[in-house]
Amino acid sequence: MMHVLKRIAVPGEHKLITSIEVGQTARRNYAYRVLWKGGPPSMWFEGFPTSDSAEKAGLAWV
């Protein structure tokens, strides 16, 4: 079962994601980065923003 990413884990806390940008890599694969209140955008992660790809990228999801 896949869940859409809604939060990002940062040391010691969880921050609510305000938006997710989805794009494509140079190899035409899906990629995404997350934006949250009070912080710069994350780096780009390859894949689609679901629980499976988030876990591979080391992000927490709920």
C-alpha cells in the first residue's frame, strides 16, 4: 500500500510539507522535492512522492 508523502523528517522533529514539486531527471524519470514551512526546499529525490520512494530517500511519511 502506497501513501502520498505529507511530512518530512528532520533531526528531532517532523515538519509539515507545504508542497511537493514533481519533475523529471535527465533520464526522463520522475523526481520530486519537498518544501516546508521555515526551511529551504529539499534536494531532488528520484521517483514519485509515495511512501516507497520516500523510505528509500530516508524521509519519514505519515
